[in-house]
Amino acid sequence: MANTYKDTLFLSLIFSFFLFNSAVSETEILLQFKNSIEDPMNILSSWSNETTIHHCNWTGISCTNEAPFVVSSLTLQSLNLSGKISASICNLPNITHVNLADNVFNQPIPLLISQCSSLETLNLSNNLIWGTIPEQISQFKLMKVLDLGRNHIQGKIPESIGSLKQIEVLNLGSNLISGSVPLVFGNFTELVILDLSHNPFLVSEIPLTIGEMGKLEQILLQSSGFYGELPENFFEGLKGLSILDLSQNNLTGVIPKIESFLPNLVSFDVSQNKLSGSFPNGICEAKGLVSLSLHNNFFNGTIPNDSTNKCANLERFEVQNNGFNGNFPSLLWSLPRVKLIRAENNRLNGEIPDSISEATQLEQVQIDNNSFTGKFPQGIGKLKNLYRFSASLNGLYAELPPNFCDSPVMSIINLSHNYFSGKIPEVKKCRKLVSLALADNNFVGEIPESLSDLPVLTYLDLSHNNLTGSIPLELEKLKLALFNVSFNKLSGRVPSSLVFGLPASFLQGNPDLCGSGLPRPCLEDNKSMNKPSGFAKLTFALVFVALAFAMLVFAFGFYLIRSHKKKMELGSWRSVFFYPLRVTEHDLIMAMDDEKTFKGNGGNFGRVYIVKLPSGELVAVKKILTLASQSSKALKNEVKTLAKIRHKNIAKILGFCYCDESMFLIYEYLPKGSLGDLIGAPEFDMPWSVRLKIAIGIARGLAYLHKDYVPRLLHRNLKSNNVLLDDDFQPKLVDFALDRIIGENVFQSRVTLESSSSCYLAPEYGYTKKATEQNDTYSFGVILLELLTGRRAQQQNEPSVDVVKWVRRKINITNGPLEVLDPKVSSPPPSKEQMLGALQVALCCTSVSQQKRPSMSQVLHSLELL
Ligand SMILES: *[C@@H]1O[C@H](CO)[C@@H](O)[C@H](O)[C@H]1NC(C)=O
Ligand SMILES: *[C@@H]1O[C@H](CO)[C@@H](O)[C@H](O)[C@H]1NC(C)=O
Ligand SMILES: *[C@@H]1O[C@H](CO)[C@@H](O)[C@H](O)[C@H]1NC(C)=O
Ligand SMILES: *[C@@H]1O[C@H](CO)[C@@H](O)[C@H](O)[C@H]1NC(C)=O
Ligand SMILES: *[C@@H]1O[C@H](CO)[C@@H](O)[C@H](O)[C@H]1NC(C)=O
Ligand SMILES: *[C@@H]1O[C@H](CO)[C@@H](O)[C@H](O)[C@H]1NC(C)=O
Ligand SMILES: *[C@@H]1O[C@H](CO)[C@@H](O)[C@H](O)[C@H]1NC(C)=O
Ligand SMILES: *[C@@H]1O[C@H](CO)[C@@H](O)[C@H](O)[C@H]1NC(C)=O
Ligand SMILES: *[C@@H]1O[C@H](CO)[C@@H](O)[C@H](O)[C@H]1NC(C)=O
Ligand SMILES: *[C@@H]1O[C@H](CO)[C@@H](O)[C@H](O)[C@H]1NC(C)=O
Ligand SMILES: *[C@@H]1O[C@H](CO)[C@@H](O)[C@H](O)[C@H]1NC(C)=O
């Protein structure tokens, strides 16, 4: 079916090609091309047969330099163009470059363009191109640059792609390509840039021949489905390698020897795989190396001392979450360009030298959970760009130098769980400090009052030290989210806002603290009330004025902090897209902050928002509270599993976006909204044929989840609000299998919260808590009853009589089932029979006894036979 369609399309395209091939002027060809383009911004207004401007001077057209001037390239990028890319373009005999990137063309790969005998560059990146890569791709014989990145291209890469012998740049990144990379990639001897990144459905080994493609400069395979070991000769032939990104795949084994010198290497990223073995020796022979990322693998052994001193251009060094041990190369600390050093969660030791002051570009240091020793280097105080220094869980000791927080951009300091001693120095310069954690050290003396002058300080953890004195009253000025001074030797009155006004304040383990809300009331409380005087009245008036002023200042500060916090919240979001969505987390969160996007009632697990993306596409977004029940890795894997479902009755998951507490699942947008909302609308009136189609669709989707998809899934939260309808009333299920995403326990507690009220849940669920296929069958039966009766499952005015009870009562009392059918459905004979048949199915599905309920494939079969 699909093939015949493709063939016809292809033939008709060829046909049109010959039609146009008669000698027509280039002007006419271009006008023909313009004809099928939608141009909302009227960019192509200069393209006209009524103008005196030569067509070589039209927008986006370039011609050959000499007479006869003929069109050589067409560049219409970022113009919001849509419509159809017309074949007529191929009639321009000398055209070599076509760039239509960053538009909104929504069509299959335009095959006919392969007939453009002279075409060398085709850039269609960042459009809405869909469908598979056709075999005919082999006709792009002269193609040097083919960029189809950031589209919606599906299916396997055809073997015939091997005919593109001249190809220099091949970009298929950020698509939905599946299967494995064909061997013919070895034929691309001219290839310079290969981009297959962000294709979550690829399942492939790295092509063995990759090391023989001697001209390769950029290999971008990150975040796709590559597994297995790197070919042994990987680095032997790639003398020109400049950027290697293999991160976020499933690669195993060791990094092949880098014997040859890689003079152009700039970036080396193999992070987030399952690689093991030792630090890639010789990597710093590449003197131009700017970024080295090995993090989140199983590397072990030492980081060679001498290898890193040559990396004079290094800006990013990331080896965190591995098993590295031994001495951390001290020269790394003073590299002149280094911005980021991350080595947390290893077993590294050594001292941070004072020469760190030479690393003037340093922005971020994270070396938590290692065995570093020595003092906090004075040199850190001289760095002007450092905004994070995090070295908790190490063996650092001695006093903090007074300049420890002198960087004007310092935002996060974490020195918890070390052996620092002495007083905590006053802090003055780091006006941007948000978080200060000094817990579990041996600090003595008082809490520095200057902390209260830091306008955005939000997290303060000084617990488990030996601090004395009282808690500075001025701390009340701050808008703290966490204040922990537990287990010190503090005394005196606790400012009441620190006790009552804070979401998290920890004061225990300080027996001498007093104040309301604490076990010990303060003694002076009564005394101070007893001596009013004239002088006191005057002071009172002055204090009042001062207070009013302070409140103003406070309100302003609060405003600053709020806006700051908002930014921080955005910062902690991560997103994973299975579909080239042109949207950032920021866009999503902003759009969802906006109440207008609210759509419908999302049921148990939050609301569904309709969000309009910058490309104009709409998506449905569902917020779920995850309560950090799963690790983000587990979360990603689960959502990936669900996102792989391809069924016409299951809404596609396009991606998700998460932080610690919640996540947003992004589903495809369905214009008709939820079935629940439709049935609930007062004017609900739908022919039986459509209702039956919806019921069959839902049954098909469920049967697929239950029997055909691997792993087998249960929906567990089926209700008419979780059935969305497309333009054609084809139903699609959303909100399925959330238990897998948020974890069984959290899921259970959510369901229990609502179970008393939800009439979609099978009665036995209330006591067994066991998820079964029969539970889903029951929920389906309820929806089928809604469709048959035209009543919502739960009526607002009589909540105790749900549709199941209502139907059973009617059928028992009155003279027949006809009474329950929606009177708005006009029922000519076939409909009525079908409706009565469907009612029988619905009654079986909602039968009280689990064993009597049919499987969803049986249900589907019965409905299809009606
Ligand atoms: C320009 O083209 C339009 C149709 O595309 C046609 O109707 C019109 O007559 C043409 N004008 C001239 C001057 O050729
Ligand atoms: C395009 O315009 C420039 C000046 O605007 C002119 O010199 C040139 O001749 C024009 N090209 C053609 C092919 O008419
Ligand atoms: C792009 O075109 C769409 C309609 O095709 C329009 O709604 C949107 O506003 C346009 N965007 C820009 C930036 O012109
Ligand atoms: C255009 O291409 C033809 C062959 O397709 C060639 O003969 C001709 O010289 C080219 N013209 C220019 C100006 O390059
Ligand atoms: C294709 O066009 C886009 C947008 O202009 C650009 O970013 C990209 O680099 C181009 N691709 C190639 C291979 O030049
Ligand atoms: C790839 O190259 C080999 C020889 O180098 C050739 O036999 C084969 O046909 C080529 N593959 C394609 C698809 O062109
Ligand atoms: C990685 O590979 C292992 C087996 O080699 C497989 O079980 C696992 O699902 C893969 N993970 C991903 C994310 O592809
Ligand atoms: C590194 O880990 C491998 C196993 O992955 C182990 O065989 C080897 O002994 C370890 N080497 C060192 C130096 O710890
Ligand atoms: C590492 O090299 C530096 C400078 O070359 C040297 O001072 C230091 O002692 C070396 N450390 C080890 C453990 O070899
Ligand atoms: C510290 O790192 C080790 C691995 O070196 C890891 O097993 C452990 O969980 C980490 N501890 C913390 C608190 O992150
Ligand atoms: C606090 O100081 C006492 C001695 O003054 C010492 O015994 C104790 O270990 C110290 N506690 C901490 C957490 O440093």
C-alpha cells in the first residue's frame, strides 16, 4: 500500500520533471517554484514577472559570476516558509546549492531534487521533513553536503546511501532513524563531518571502517543507540580528527590506544557510556585539546601526571563518577584557560596548589567525595570568575583564608565533611552567594554577622561544628530556604522567623538555644515588658520609622530574590526529546506558567497543558510529581521505553523534561481534546458510528499494550479524560503506565488518594492493590458505558451514582436495556443492534467478578464483529 503510494508519487514527480524540462526561462522556473511555496512574511515579493529586477538579483538567488548569468544557488533559510518544495528547481541546469534550512516544510524528503544533476549541497535541516530515507537517495551522485538534521525522518538508513561517494558532510542528526548504520559508510572516503547524533531509536555498533575514513574531522554520534566496543584502529587513520562526541551511548570496552598524534583534536567526549580501562594516555599530545570529558564511565587507574601539563588549551576537564585514584595532576590546577574541573566521586588525592591563582579563567570546581588533603588555597581568593567551588567529603583541613569567598560571582560553596577548623571568616565580597555549606567540620567561634548582608543567600548549612555564641538577629533579613545550625554549641534567643518562617530550619543539638517553639523559653521574655517610660515612647516612635524603612528594603530584596530563585529553578531542569522539538525547557516552563494554556482536567497526576512551540506546532504537556522516587537514569530509561511505542491509538511521547520533584511529559497534540470533556459538554451529540470507532480504537490501543508491546504494559489510569481525539476522532491513550515512571509506591499512594472517588477503578482494586489486565478491562467498560449512555461516569450532582450503578439499576428495574442508551443517538436498525451488542460487552467488562471480564483482545474482537 505504502509502496504503491510512494511509486506513484515518484512517477508523477518524474513526469513533472519531463514536463518542465522543455526550454523555459529561469525566471519562469523560479516563479513556478515560488507558486507552491507559502511565504507568510512575503519574503519572495521580489520574485515576480512584473518586475524589472533581473532574477539573479531576487531574494535568495545567486548566479554564476560571468555571463551568461545562470542561477547557481538558492538560499532561503529561516524565512518561515512552508508549502511544497517543487521539482521545478531541477530545471535550473547549473544550480549547485540549495539551502532551505530553518523553515517549516512539512513533507517527505523531496525525491525529485535527486534529479538535479548538478546539485552539490542540499540543506533541509531544521524543518518538519518526515518519512523514510528513500532508496533513490543514491541518485545524489555529486552530493557533497547533505544536511537533513533536525527533522522527523524515520526508518533505516538504506544501503544505497553508499553511492554518495563524494559526500563530505552528512548530517542526519536529531531525527528518528532506527536500525543500525549500514557497512557502506566505509565508502565515504571524502567524509569530513558525520553527524548521527540524537537518534534515540538507532541500535548500532560504530561502523568498523570509521577509522579508515581518513578525512573525518567531526564525528558526532552522541545520544543515539550506539553500543559495543570502539573499533581497535579507531584513532589510527583519523589524523584530522577535531571533534569526537560519543557521549550518552551504550559503549563498552576500553578506549583504543591513541598512538598517533592528533594535532587538530579540540574536543574529546566519551562521557556517559560503560567504558572502562585507564585514562586515554597520550590524549594531551593533542596540544589544541579544549574539552576532555570522560565522566560517568568505569575508568580506573591514575590520571598520568605528565600527560596533562601539555594540555595548555584545556578549558573543560570532566572525569567525575569514575574509579580514578592516585594523585590528581597538580598542573591541571594552573592551566591558563581552564574553566571547568570536575572530578567528583573518584578516589583521587593530592593538594590544591596555591598556583590555582594562575587559572584565571576558572569558573567551576567540583571535587566532592575524593581524598584531597591540604589547606584551602589562598589563590582561590584571587580568581574573579569562579562561581562554584565544591569539595565536600574530602580531607581538607586548617583555617579558611579570609579571602575564601572573594570571587565577585561566587554562588555555591560546599566544603562540608572535611576537617576545617578555626573561625568562619567574615564574608564581604561574594554578593552573589546563594549556597554556603560548611557542615561537619571543626569550625569554632561565632556565626559571622556579615552573612546577613549577602542579598541572595538561600541555603546555609553550618551543622555539626563547634560554633558558639548566638544566632545573629540580622539573619532574619534573609529569605532562606534552608537554615541548618544543628549540633553546635549555640546559645541565646533564636529569631522567631527562623523558627516559624522557614520551610527547613534545623536547630536541634544546641541545648542552650531558647525561644518560642523551642523546648527552652527565653528568660528575659518577661523582664523587658515591665518598664515603659517617656524615653521608651520616643524610642518606640523612632523604631517605628526605622521599621517602615526596613520593610521597604526587605520588600525590594525579596523581589530580587524571587526573580533570582525563578532563574535557579529553570537552571535545574533537564530535557530529553525523542522528536526534534524546537523548544527549550525555558519555553516550556514559561508557557506552563501561563494559566491560559491550561487545558482540561488531567486527573490523578496533574494537568495537561497545550503549549505552542516557536515553530507553531502544538504539543500536550502533562506535569507529574515524581517526588524523586526514581533516579534520573531510571526515569529516562522508563520514559524511553514508553516513547518507543508506535501505535495509532497511543499518543506519542515526544519527550520529557524533569527536575528533582516533577517532570513534564510531552505528548503529541490532539486537536479535539479529551473524550471526557466531549462527553461532559452539554451539547454532546455524536453519531453512534463515531462512538463505536472511538471504542474500538481504545480497545485496540489497550490490547496492544497488554499483549503486543514488549515489555507488556498496563495502563492503570484509564478514564475518558485520558483518551484524546485527533481531528478524525481517532482516539489516542495518554497517561499510560505512569507506575513505571514514578515508581510503584508513589503511584499507589496517588491512586489511593483518589480511589474512593474514581469509578473507573475496578472494585477489587480497593483491597488487592494488585494491578491486572482485568483492572484495565473494567475501566474500559466504564468508558464504553459513557459512550453508550452519553453520561459522564461521575455525575456532578449525584456523585454516589456512577454510570455503572446507574446502568445496572435501570436494567434491573425497567423493561429493557433500551432505556439506558443515549436518547440523542437516532437509532436506525443497524445502530440499535450494535448499541445493544456493545452494551453486553460493557456489562461483561464491568462485571464485579474479575474472572468474568474478557481480555482486551476478546473485547476488540467482539466490538469489531458488531
Ligand atoms: C505574470 O504571471 C501571472 C501568473 O503567474 C500572469 O497572470 C500574468 O499575466 C503574468 N504577467 C506578465 C507581465 O507576464
Ligand atoms: C544585480 O544588481 C546589481 C546592482 O544592484 C547590478 O550591478 C547587477 O548587474 C545586477 N545583476 C544582474 C544579473 O542584473
Ligand atoms: C510563521 O508562519 C506561521 C504560519 O505559517 C505564523 O503563524 C507564524 O507567526 C510565522 N512566524 C513568524 C516568525 O513569522
Ligand atoms: C551550465 O551547465 C551546462 C551543462 O549542464 C554547461 O554546459 C554550461 O557551461 C553551464 N553554464 C555555466 C555558466 O556555468
Ligand atoms: C544548514 O543550514 C543551517 C542553517 O543555516 C546551518 O546552521 C547548517 O550549518 C547548514 N548545514 C551545513 C552542513 O552547512
Ligand atoms: C561501496 O564500495 C564498494 C567498493 O569500494 C562497492 O563495491 C559498493 O558497491 C559500494 N556500495 C555502494 C552502495 O555503492
Ligand atoms: C545497553 O546495552 C545493554 C546490553 O548490552 C542493554 O541491556 C541496555 O538496554 C542498553 N541500554 C540502552 C540505554 O540502550
Ligand atoms: C580497573 O578495572 C578493571 C576491571 O574493570 C580491573 O580488572 C583492573 O584491575 C582495574 N585496574 C586498576 C588499576 O584498578
Ligand atoms: C607531577 O608533576 C609536577 C610537575 O611536573 C611535580 O611537581 C609533581 O611532584 C608530580 N607529581 C607526581 C606524583 O609525580
Ligand atoms: C563517593 O564515591 C564513591 C565512588 O568512588 C561512590 O561509591 C559513593 O557512593 C560516593 N559517595 C557519595 C556520598 O556520593
Ligand atoms: C568540639 O570541641 C570539643 C572540644 O572542645 C571536641 O571534643 C569535639 O570533638 C568538637 N566537636 C566537633 C564536631 O568538632
